[in-house]
Amino acid sequence: MENAENLIALLVAAPLLGAAVLLCGGRRLDRAGHWLGTVLAAASFVIGAVLFFDMLGRGAEERTLRQHLFSWVPVESFQADVAFQLDQLSMTFVLLITGVGTLIHVYSIGYMAHDERRRRFFGYLNLFLAAMLLLVLADNYLLLYFGWEGVGLASFLLIGFWQHKPSAATAAKKAFLVNRVGDMGLSIAIMLMFTTFGTFAFGPVLAATGETSEGMLTAIGLMLLLAACGKSAQVPLQSWLGDAMEGPTPVSALIHAATMVTAGVYLITRSGAIFNAAPDAQLAVAVVGAVTLLFGAIVGCAKDDIKKALAGSTMSQIGYMILAAGLGPVGYAFAIMHLVTHGFFKAGLFLGAGSVMHGMNDEVDMRKYGGLRKYMPVTFVTFGLGYLAIIGFPGLSGFWSKDKIIEAAFAKGGTEGWILGGVALLGAGITAYYMTRVMLMTFFGEKRWQPAPDPDTAPSVEPGIEVHPGEMPHPHESPRSMTIPMILLAFGSVFAGALFSLNGAFVNWLRPVTDFEHGHPPVSAATVTVSTVVVLLIGVGIAYAQYGRRPVPVVAPRGSLLTRAARRDLLQDDFNHIVLVRGGEHLTRSLVYLDHTLVDGVVNGTAASVGGLSGRLRKLQNGFARSYAVSMLGGTAVLIAATLLMRGV
Amino acid sequence: MNPVNYLYLAALLFTIGAAGVLIRRNAIVVFMCVELMLNACNLAFVAFSRMHGNLDGQIIAFFTMVVAAAEVVVGLAIIVSLFRSRHSASVDDASLMKL
Amino acid sequence: MSFPLLTATAALPAVGAILTAAVPATRRTAAKWLALAVSLGTLVLAALVAIRFEPGGDRYQLTESHAWIKDFGVRYELGVDGIGVALIALTALLIPFIILAGWHDADSLAVSDSGPAAGHAKRWRPTQGFFALILMVEAMVILSFEATDVFLFYILFEAMLIPMYFLIGGFGDRAHAGTDENAAAQRSYAAVKFLLYNLVGGLIMLAAVIGLYVVAGNFSLTEIAEARASGQLEMATNTERLLFLGFFFAFAVKAPLWPLHTWLPNAMGEATAPVAVLITAVVDKVGTFAMLRFCLQLFPEASKWATPAIIVLALISIVYGALLAVGQRDIKRLIAYASISHFGFIIMGIFAMTSQGQSGATLYMVNHGLSTAALMLVAGFLISRRGSRLIADYGGVQKVAPVLAGTFLVGGLATLSLPGLAPFVSEFLVLVGTFARYPVAGIIATFGIVLAALYTLVLYQRTMTGPVKPEVRAMPDLRVRELVVVGPLIALLLFLGVYPKPLTEIVEPAVRHTMSDVQQKDPKPEVEAAK
């Protein structure tokens, strides 16, 4: 197709138009707004698909498309353009974002049907897609930053969608703030690039990495890592992710599967050339990934809230991706592959969780579920397939991508390789454990349903859905608009991995962008695969022993020290609260006091002393003519004396 | 006679006048003392004129007399009206010249 | 001789001010419409200035020059460069919105108990006075952006304090926690503080102006700058430094720079929201503008000498202003401290002495004007509905007045420099420009963007979200007049955020001239420098 590049801007424009129309359109659009939003998201997906097939028709070297729209900020040597670049990496993201995004739109039509602000919800969803597409299509870091913060804004709006709940508003603010800390890293990285290379467009920067010192590249790399930590919820900036569950469930699916948290992986993969030339920064990436992988998995094991358990698993799975991205050309392709397969099964799992909540009066505590497989067969099957995919059950999507990452981690070589590989392997076991736990507590066992809480006393109940206090839940299958996306995603969860691995299709597809090397693990690939499966089975077995064979108590037992810490997100929030929030409050309060007493006080003190002095001087002005006469005489005498003295000198 | 003696006299008169202004309360007496100071100056002017042998001092003495005459007119009028309104000619009773 | 466009741009609001003041007491509405019409006419003239200005042409264009006080070589000299054009456009643009936003602000005075008895009612014209004073300020500010004679500039710099004093002290915010007397006392405290701070700055500047005359023999900016550049006018190092400090002090009070900032929160807190916008978005810009135009141009060596200290003060302003904003309980004072933080960015950009920094600082002046106007005016609408400035008195406004909350959020996002809105472009340019020369300062300043997010979102969260408080339950959403004020501002913020090129093109040549005045070049990228 001629001039295919002219279509790129439309990818972003379609959802952006939707957002603009829906947010400015007013109540007139209330009835049709959700359809408009969904159609525009789908339009973006169709354009993406057209471009994809067009791209397949070209040779591997001609697949990168560029579109220059206009000059954004031109100041002397600082030239930022609004220009797009669509290569294989961006293409992968475009399809994932628009594809999964559209499914989530469809799902939301049913899920948000009772919410009076549904139009606005779809406006925000469209904004989210537009920002994320801008992020992956930008051809320079500054435009990427635009999309990057746009994603932050959209997540702020969506997490805090039920603003009347203080917890939702706080969670939204927290997400934005933590992300801003990461953004600081990105902006410093851009500044470093500008002062080092004189530009921040991908092409020139990534081509010129050889011309500067390794120290500079390490600095840039670490700043990019900080940015990725913020957006992808990696340790130490992961604390916002759990709270972000305050948003409506489709938002969680969107954030965790298709957008937002994947941005960090994209950034690191995109900047591969920088990390390849800065091994220290690269190792830091791998370490952050490995730590988060365990962190998220441990947190996931202890949560009783189904969404928060899934949030922990997201953190952990993104940790896998970051770990893979930190392995260099050995791992980039697998990081992205896991990202795509994860997009399918995590979206499916979240939509399934939403469906369960929909049927259970918005109860999120898994201890109050149980035995739901008979009541929600479609949800059970799709959720189950997603579950098998995420734990890496042989043959399903997750298996293909995760196994490769573990293999690549071992291939890092030396002690590092053993540690990283070991952590990845252990993570696979824990994943199997906590996902089995979720599965068993939700769909198997006895009914542990509880009457619906009083909405006035339980602020966590999602609004819009009629809940009668004291009523027992009547679990039922969700409407068609919700189940169809779940079924489609389940297909992806099952087959995507195998499809991608056919003749290394996915790796070959990305190779021109991310480069690829075969890793050589110290043990054979088959050994790694077998041990992964063994660890997996152990994890499933332990979970079954704990939750399948014994009844699950409705009230959570006290648990061990580690369990209790994990329930509180391994005390990260407590740390933040004590050190940052409290400390910050004290700092600002004392500064306000100091500003009033010290800075203002110096000035006011000067004014007061002038006032006091003049008050004293005023007493001389007593109104008696004779005292004035004395002062005149005295003054004259002094003047004369002074004149005489001066003459004498 | 030595003209310097006139200067001593002028200084004496001026001092008496100044002391009177500062010490006495009666506005009329203060006023007379002011006149005394003015005339002491006149005497000094004339004496200097004589000493230097030119007429400048005598001319200025005339000016002073004119000013003194004008001052008497205005000053006495003020004192009279003050006395009418306050039934007193004491300068200390009129202490309104302050903030 | 061609039409004196610059004089006309300043004269129209001045004449309009006199006419507005002369409108009879009973015709309040007529006075409002007259003021609005005059401000719109000024906007047209300002647009003409911008159109007639050629970015590639001479440094100062549309110049006018007449003898004024011959004995001292004082001339009535006008001329604009790109920076001046941008700021004149900003001023002319904001005034109609300020007038519209303050449409009813002075009405309560006309009938309130504090007004004089009925006998005086014929002469009692607070509404007329309010709008006349605003137009007067506009005239003086515009003329000060045009003046190229140091003495003329000084006169305007001082004279604009008079109408501002009356605007702050005479038309304070009715929303007040304390009693009426208490409010009046606070108001006059704020007005006097504003006046004293600026007068002290102005007096020190006067000494420097006289000193400059003694050294240079005339007041013409262009002549002195030319003589300085060509080496005809030598200044002893210490003389130059002292004169620089004299000028800078006055501008730093006006800007305001830490630690000379404490008048701003009081003034902005006590004034009505439109007047607060007038202070921070319009009048304060004269200070930063004058740093660029007078300090750098007249005293290039001394500017370079003082740069490290000024960068440090600007950094303190950025972080300190933001931290204090976090700790505020009063909506308007919070915005005032946020402004202090932003002025820190502007001053840092000016003295970073890179083209990105200075272009960024100029754009920042414009963008900060727009963003603060949007945020502050919406805050004013909010406050006028509830009658309280305390953040704690609000909650859940989003539910009852979604449009108000939405515009407030956009204003807040502009304040925290979200990409896509205009302030991001300028803030990033300032950061990059500073980082190129002073990396540590650049990194510390980026903490400012995190803190900006903190104070803005905390403000939004506490006022707009959460359960609806009973007092705000009946709060009406934005009215048409208010939408007319906020809508265009938001549209402009969006437009300049995505396409700031028209502005950068006008500003760039002026910045290039300033850079050559201080004999500075942008640092070369490391890669190129190595070659």
C-alpha cells in the first residue's frame, strides 16, 4: 500500500477524538456515548490491523514507517517534533493495546451499564488508549514523555472514577504521584540525552551510543529504569498498583494487561542500545525485575481480595518481563512475548474477576466466595484457562514465554545467572501456588457467601448496582457483552504462545528492532523446562493441600509474620507513610511556621522597630512652643559650633 | 569708642532676649523678648557697618525693622485672638501643635 | 510618521479608565460593558502589534521617540522586541477575562453597610472605580513592556503600585472566616505590605537609575546598551555590580524571589480572585521581563557575576514555594505559593543563559499567566459559591458541579505542567536549558515537578472528591459568563501545549539578541564537543 505511513496518526486520532467528544459533549451523548467510544477504539484496532498486514507485505528492512506531523518545540538546537515511528515493536504494542483495549470497551458496556457517568468512563478509556498509543508510536523521547504522562493522567482519572469514595480518590492521587517520581527519572534522562547527544530522537540517540562514555550511558540507563519502575510498578515504586484496584474492574484489566504497566517494559526494550552499552545499568534492570518478581508473588499469596491478589500477580509477571529486558538481546524478544501473552491472560483473569464480583454483589473477598463453578460456567472456564496460562501449564501461552525467560536468565552465566534463574524458577512455583489458591477459593469448595453489607457502612461497595443490605447474593452468569470478550481473551491465552513460538516467529519478527542472540544456559533447555514443570506442580500441590482439601475459613486466620507483612504489601506502605507522608507533613508544617515567623518576621520586625523608634521620636513633638524654641536654639548653637570647628580645622 | 563694645552689648541683649523667650510664659513678654533679639541683631548689623565702612549692614537693619513691624502686626493679632478664645496669654496653654 | 501603534495600545485602556470612572453612579452596568469593550479594543490593538511585528526584522520595532525632559535626556521612547510582544499579547488577552470574572465583585460594595450614607450615594461609584483601576493597571503594564527609556520604565514601574494598592485594599475578597472588621484589617495589612515591599524595591532601583544616569549620561536603553557593547561606555566592575543589584532587587521583589516573597500570599489571599490574577499573571511579569530586558542588557558582566547566587535563590524559590503550597489551608494562598515556585523557574531560566532557558522563561511567563488565570479564576468561582477560602470547607464538589470540577482539574494539571498543556513546554525548556549549564540545579528543580503534582492533587482531592459536604450540596455549576471566561483559557492552554511554535518563533530572535548581549553561547552537546 502506498503512503501507509499517513495512517499512523489516525491510530492516535480515533480514540483521542472519542475522548474529546465524550468529555466535552455533555449529557446529550449519555445514551450513545459508550457505543461511540467502543467504535472508535475498534476503528483504531482496524487501522492497526491494516497497517500490520501492510507491514507483513514488506521486506524485513523496509518495515519501519515514519510520519512527521509538525514541529512541536523548536528552540535553536532543541528540536522536538510530533512525529511517529511504526516498527515491529510499536506494531506489536499497537495491536495489543487496541485489540485488548477494544475488548475491554465492549466488556465495560455491560459492566458499567448502571453507572450514571458511563459516558465519561468511556471518554477516559479512550483517552487512556490515545495516550498509550502516543507513547508507543512516538519517534522521540519527549513525545514519548507526552504519552507517558498522558497515561498517568488517564489512570488518575480512571482509578479515581468513583471519586466520592475517599479511598478511590486517595488511590488515584497516589498512583499519579508515584508515577511522577518515575517521570522525574524520564525527564532527567531526556536532559542527559540532550546535553550528551544534542538530540533525543530515537534514531540518532540509539545510533550514537558508541560515542560517549559508559558512565554517561549508565546514568541515562538508571534514570530510564527509574521511569520504568514508576510506570510498571517495580520495586521500589510499586506501592500504587495495589491501591489502584479502587478503580472499576475493567480499568484494572486495562492498566494491567494492555496499557500502563507495560510502558516500562517498552521503554527499556526501546532503549536497548543504551542498556547494551551500559552493563551496570542492565544488571540493575535485571535485579529490579527479579526482586519485584518475588515481591509481587509473595504479596499475591497473602491477599484475600481477589483483585489485589491479581494485582500482586501482575507485579510479579511484569517483574519477569523487566528481568528478561535486563538480560539484553537474549531476553528482549521474550520480554515482549511474555508481555503479549500476559496481556491476554491477565485481561481475561481481571474480566473474569469482574464478572464474579458482578454476580456476587461486588464482594471482593475470596473467603466469601466458593463453589461458584456451577453458577458461572463461562466465567469459570475462561478464568480457568487464564489460570492455566499464567502458571505456565505446558502448551498454553504462559508456558512458552515464561519458560524462555527462565532459560534466558540461567543463560546470563556465572553466579548472576544462577541467582536470577533460580529466582525466576522459584517465582514460577509461587505463581502456581497463589493462582491455584485464587482458583480454589473462588470456584471450588463450599459456598461461603455472606449477606450483602450495608452500603452506608461499607464504602468499598461499588455504586450503580443495586444492593439490598442483608440480601444473600444470587450468583449468575454475566451478560453477553461481558462474556464474549472473556471468551476471545481465553482463546488468546491458550493459543497465542504456541503460535508465536512456531519456528520462532515472534523472535524473528522483532529481531530487526531488538536484536536477538541465543542464550546458552549452563544446563540444557530441556532440564530447565522439566524443572519448571516440577516446581509448578509443587506449587499447585501445596495450594491444593491448603485450600482444596481443607475448608477455607471465612475469617482470615492470623497467619505467620510473613503472611501478615505480605497482607500489608510487605510493609512498603507503612514505610512510605511513616517516612514520606509523616515526614513531609512535619517538614511542610514547620516551613509554613518558619515562613511566617522567620522570613516574614524579619521584615515585620524591621517595620516594628521603625515604628517603635518613630513612636519615641514623636514624643519630642509635644506641642509646647517653648520646647520647640529650645531645640531651635540648641540646633543653631550646634550648627555654629560645628561651622567654627570646621574652620578651625 | 571702640565699636567692639557695641557688639558686646548686642550679644548681651540677644542673650537676654533668648532667655526671655525660653523662660517666660506670657505671650506678650515672649513677644517683647523676640523684639529684643531682633534689635540686638540690628545693633550688631549697624556696628559691623561702621567697622567695615560700608552701608550693607545699615540697609539690612532697615529690612529687619520692616519685618519686625510686620511681625508685630501679625503676632499681636494672633495673641489677641488667642487671649479671646482661651482667656489666657500663656504660651503653654496652646499646645495643640503636635500629632 | 506612521501611526503610533504602541502608544495607542497603552493609551486606549488609559482613556477607557478615565471614561469608566466618569460613568454616573446609577449606570453600573454601562460601566462594566464600557470597560469590557475597551479591554477588547486593546486586545485588537495588541493583536495588530503582534501582526505588524516581524520576527526576522530589527531588534526593536514599531519604535516611537519624543523628547520629554530635555535637561536630563529623558525621552518618551517606545519599542517592542519579541518578548515584549508576547507579554503585551498576554496582558491584553487576560484583562477581558479578568473583567468578566470580576463582573459582580464590586457590586456588593455599592450597597453594603460599609458604603457611606445615602447622601453620598450619588458620588459613590465602587464598580466604576474597580474597572477603571483594572484598566489603568493594564495601560501601565503595557506601556512598561514597551518602554525603552529607563526613566520612563521606572516611572511606570512605580506608578502601577497606586492602582494596585487600591485594588487590593479597597476591593478585598468577601469570603472571609473572621468578622468584617477583622477582614478589613487583614486586607489593609495586605495592601500596605504589598505597597511597602514594592516601594522599597522601587527606591533602591531609583538610586540605581540615578547612578546609571551619572555613569552613562542618558536614559536610553538602546543607546546605553549599544555603547556598552561597542566598548565606548566602560563601567568599573564594582559600579556595574552595584547598579545591577539595585535594579535586580526591585525586580526580585516584584517577581517575587525568595526571600522577598512574603507579600504575595497576603496580597493574593486578600484580593478578589480576578485581582489576584492581575497581580501574579500580569503585574509580576513586569519584574521578570525587566530582568531579561534591563539587567542582562545593561549589566551583562555583573549578571554573569551574580548568576550562581541567583540560581541558588531561584532553586530555593522553586522547592520552598512548592513545599509551602503543600502546607497551606487556604485555596488562594496555596495558589500564591505555587506561583512563587513557578517564578523560581522563570528566574532560573533567565539566568541559566542558554537559549532554551531564556525562551523557556519567556514562554513560561505567558503560560504561567494563562494557567494561573484558569486555576485562580475557577477557584474564585468556587469560593464565591461557598463563601470560604478554606480547603477543609469543601468536599465532593465534583458530584454537584462536574463542569466546575473539570475546569478546576484542567487548571490544576496546567499548574503541575502536564504534557499537552502549555506550561509543560516552557517548564521543560527551562529545565533543559538549566541542566545544560548547571546539571545539579536542573536535577534539584525536577523535584519541583513532583511537589507540584502533590499540592495540586491534594487540593483537588480535598475540595472536589470524597463525600458531598452538606454545605456544598446546593452549589450551582458554572454559569455561562463563567464558562466564557474559562473555556477560551483552557483552549489556549491546550493549543499552546501542542503547537507552541507561533510563540517560540516570535521569542527566538529576541532571545538570540539577549544571548549575544551577555556574550554567551549554548553549551555544545558532549558528543559534538568531543569531535
